[in-house]
Amino acid sequence: MSYYDFLFVIEVLVGGLLSGVMYSLVAIGFVLIYKTSGVLNFAQGSMVLFAALTFVSLVERGIPFVLSLLITFAAMVVLGFTIERTVLRPLVNRSPMTLFMATLGLSYIIEGAAQLVWGTQVHGLDLGIDDTPFEVGGILISSFDLLASGIAAAMVAGLSAFFYWTRIGLAFRAVADDQFAALAVGLRLPRIWGTVWTAAGFVALVAGLLWGARLGVQFSLSLIVLKALPVLVLGGFDSILGAIVGGLIIGASEKLAEVYLGPFVGGGIEGWFAYALALVVLLVRPSGLFGQKTVERV
Amino acid sequence: MTFFSHLRKAAIATAFVLGATAVHADEQYFPLQSYRVGPYAAGGTGFFGGFIDYLNLINIRDGGVNGVKLTWSEGETQYEVEKGVEVYERLKSNPGIAAWNPLSVGIAYAMIDRITDDKVPLITINHGRTDTTDGRVFPYVFPLLLNPYSETSGIVNYIASKEGGLDKLKGKKIVVLYHGSPYGKETIPIYELLSQKYGFELSQIEVPHPGNEQQAQWLTIRREHPDYVVLRGWGVMNPVALKTAQKTGFPADHIVGNVWSNSEEDVIPAGDAAKGYTAITTQASGEQYPVVQEIVKTVYGAGKGNLEDKSRIGSVYHNLGIVNGILNVEAVRIAQAKFGNRTLTGDEVRWGFEHLKLDPARVEALGAKDLFHSINVSWDNHEGDGYVTFQQWDGKKWNVVSDWIAPDWKLLRPIIEKSSEAYAKEKGIKIRTAEDADAVVSN
């Protein structure tokens, strides 16, 4: 292998890792809700679309950036509590499959509502982050992706601190461990779930802004859940650390596979390669690399 | 677009559907399998908006085509094949259907056998199955203006013109970045053929659907150091390609987009990364053309314009819809000249399409000079030898940067015939003759 080839491998690897962080951003939203309520929220992608579309539509109407951000966050809070009140609460104690189907339906409703309110036009989103690549030792690195990684890292650190060092975080963990025990000691589950959906809404907002700046704000934003699902399977549905590590592994491996295996099988393999990898992990570790093993009395 | 404006539009659409079920004499009906929500809504609203705007212009300004009122109704497909077929089943029983215009390769493929049985034309302007160009085998399918092979030839001819001639292509390296779908793969063999003919080095790289992640593909492109990249994308794949090209240091002015990578929706999300990007088109964008001006004055002036956002008037998809409207209406007009000024059968309109000859003088008379070049459809050539031009994005708008360019039809025709004849053999289809084409079902 020549020095140039070696550099190329590193470049593909770094690019893949940075892409993986972007997948993790979406996956974290899933983890938050799954961790505390056991619901696989298929509507997370639609929430990303809703957040980004709301934000960009407000900015385009002349509302200042920061105010648009605050209004959008407020909208996500309202959305989170509305979902808890109108969907989750009536379905409490239903099977996980019922809840999953409910979020699937919710996904279509949010997508439709976002387009109904803000229209179907494609929008550009400029966050003022320069995306000109810079070179380190012959390797091109995207400044945008690097900043996105920094934001994701800060968000993970913030969420971890929130979970471990705040009262409400402690309540989240208690609910995640045992909902009935949490209820028995006086925790108000509806309020906690509403707050969790709000937190997931905040994650959706951050992911929506970063992915929106990458893809443009358009319907396809809701399809980024397809990138997050193998990350969750691999990292575990209830682990924030798993979402990060899973994202890095999926991002790096799918890019390396596309470049080095793709040409032997006609190319275009990264779409399914991530799922194949997740399937292998599922066979070996059904709860993912960092997921909590479920033990049930039978 | 507000909630209430959507409600108003839905109410109007419903009224049209209800009205369309009772088509009277002297009305010609267009069933529209449109997509105004979903991933491709931006393209759908622009195209169907332009098409409806033109039909409205004919009704308001001329009172219809020779007194025959044009009617239509819409069914939402979200660009999904099963919904497209469902809409077809729902609308096909309406009387006086002129032609179907789904603007979707998948839906068009699913309809070929059905519309052939119905004897109603299926228009796939600028897209569709290449061998449907051969009217001997596909009597009711019309890939008007540009089929995928002609598009490929037009792009290669344009790159050659930038390099100083076709002979200068020898030794150049071209990468084709294509969407991982039947649409994206349609041109693989023709690029290979042209590569062998002109001696350029070719690499074709697939981007899996939907194309929101292309790091690996563009790093591969960077390693190959091509002279040009042809972008054969769709939807979100296009802005992501332009952004990732910037990230990997590939210049936008050496990327040439195909006909479904040429809209404002493809470049605006890419921001500055799209500056200098060039794409092929069959119709220019802009509001300056007389027919577009008339639509603004007559249709939007009467409050009947279809686009909610008036800044989209004259955009690529809107103008494509207008051109599509012109071609449909002129086919009806030509058929009326033979069969009478009345509601025509689908087969009579098919005859009209097969005699759709609009030379530059007629195009100018229709107010579309420089909007599109010309068309010359015949019973066996359903594409009609459309010319192409190239436009470059300056960060705010498209600017035309080439003359009208003719694809190499002579080179392509034998390949198309080989494919269509194989299809005919497989399906047991009798190859039509000119006499067959003149036999028309009038009731």
C-alpha cells in the first residue's frame, strides 16, 4: 500500500466517523424516549423535519435567528406535551407493538402537519458555518462536520450531566428502571414523559438544524431515521453512549465498505451494509453493544 | 402557504373532481396524478402548477381549444407507484380523457399495459423508458422532447463543445454519479457506448436512494481526478452531491447535471456550493417569455393561478409544466383539425400527438420562443427530436450558457429499435406500420 493509498484510507475513515456522529444525533432522540418509556419513537424523523421546517420558515419571514430558535423550541415543547397527552397517556399499559404503531401513525401526522402549515417548498438553511474543507497532513476535513461533531459531543455531555446530576434526571432514570416502582414512590409519570418528549424535541431541533444545513430543509429530512435505526440496533436502544459508539462504527464501516467492497458488487452498498452489520450484531448481542439486557420471568 | 389556503385548494380540487364526473360534450379532460405532498412535492407543485396554469390560460383567453373546454382533476400520488395506479383506476372512467401525464417513471411503467388497452396516450415528458420512443412498438407512450439516451448524448456533446470538439474527448475522464434506481441506471449502457465511441475514460458510481449521504462516493471521485462529473440525481441527492463535492474539493463548474438535477430545488439548498454548476434542460427558466407573461397577466391576474408562491412562476418545473401544457393542447388542436372540434377519444388524441410538429416559427407564435426549441413527433418517433440547452446557476438564478444542441439521434435510433424490438418479441407485440398508426378508434 502506497503512502497515498494509506492517506486515502484514513480520509475515508475520518469522513465516515464524522458522518457517524451525524447519525448519532438522530439516534439520541430515539434513545431518550425508549430509555424512559420503552417506546420506539418512529416519529423522531418527522420531529426533525417539523423542527427544521418551523425554524427555517420563521427565519425566512424575517424573525431573528435566536428568536426563531426559541419559538421553534417552544413549538417542540408544545408538541412533546401534546403527544404525551393525546397519544401516550390513552395507550398506557398497551403492548410495545401498539405503541410503536402509534408513533408510526404519529410520524405521518407530523409530516403532513408540517407541510400543511409551512408548505412543501425546499429551503436552504445557512447557519453561517463555512463548509470549505481544510487539509491536515494531506487529508481533507470538513469544518462543518467537525463542528457538528463538537455540538453532538457537547449535547451528549449535557444530557449525561442532566441524567446524573439533576433531580429530574434522577426521576428519568427511576422511570427507566421500573415504571411501577417510580409511580409507587410518587413520581408523576405523565409529567416525566412530557419532559422526555420535550428533550427529544430539543434533540430533533439540533439534528434538524445540522442535517437541514447539510441536505436543505425538505421532506427527505424525515428519512434520516433510516440512518439512525442500524445505529440503535448496534449501540443499544437505551444507551446514549451506545448511540454515539454505534454511530461511529456504522459511519466508518459503511464508508469503508462502499469504497473497498462496493466496486466488487456493483456499488451502492452503503444503504444496506449498515443494516447487514446491525443484523450480525443483533444475532450475537440482541440488546446491542451497550443496551441493557432484559430479563423476564416466564 | 397557509393552512387556510390549503383548505381552499382542497375545496377547489374536490369541486373539480365532482365536476369532472359529469363531463359534458365539448370538454376534453386531463386526469392528473399529481404529487403536492411527500418527498417530491416541490417538483410536483411546480410542474402540475405550470400545466394547470396553461390549461387555464387556454380556457380563459381562448374559451378552450376551438370551443372545447379543457377540464382536469387531481389525485394525490405522493410519487408512489401504488397510489399512482390507484388514482388511475379512480379517474380512468371519466369521459373525454385526452392523455395521462404522471411525471413519474415508476407510475408510467406501471401504466404502460393499462393505457395501451385503454388506447389513451401516456406522456412522459423528458423521462420514462427510452425505447418507448419507438412508436412502432409503443403506440400510446410519448417520452416527449427528451428520452434518457438523447439526454446522455446531449450532455456528452456539451462537454465536447467545452473541450473544443468531440475528438478532444479522447483521454478525458468522466464520472457519472447516478441515483440507485431504475431511473438512475437507465443510461449506464449508453454512457459505455459513447465512452467507447469517443475514447473518454468512464466511471459510473451509484448513490443509494435517497442519496442523503455521499461522502464515500465523492472521496472515490476525488481519488479518480475526473475532468467532469455528470450528476444523474433526483430529489435530495442533488444538493447533497453539490455540497459533498465542495467538501471534497471538486469544482462545481465541472459538474454537469441531467434533466432531473436542473431545478431551483436542486441548487438552493446547496447554497454557495452550487455556484457555477451547470445542468441540461429542454426548456429555459424565467418569466420573460410571452406565454409566461400571458399566464401572469391573464391567469394570475384573474386570481386563478395555481402556484401559491408567485416567486416560483418561471422556475424550471413551472416552465416545464407550461411546455407540457403547450404540447398536450397542440396535440388536441392537431387532432381536432382532422376529427372535428369536439371531445376527442384517447386514440384520436394519440393521432394528434403522432402529428405534433411545432417548428420554431410555430413555437414563436405560441409565445414560447426561446422557452423551448421545437418538436417533431411522428408515428414511429414519439420523442420528437427535442433540442437541449445548458444553464448555469449563479447563486440566484439560472443563466443559459449554450445554444440549442441536438443529440446524436442517428447514433441512438438503432439502439432504441433493438431494445424495443426485443420488448415486442418478449411480449408478443405486433410491430406497427404507418397504416396501423392511421387507423383510429373514434368511439
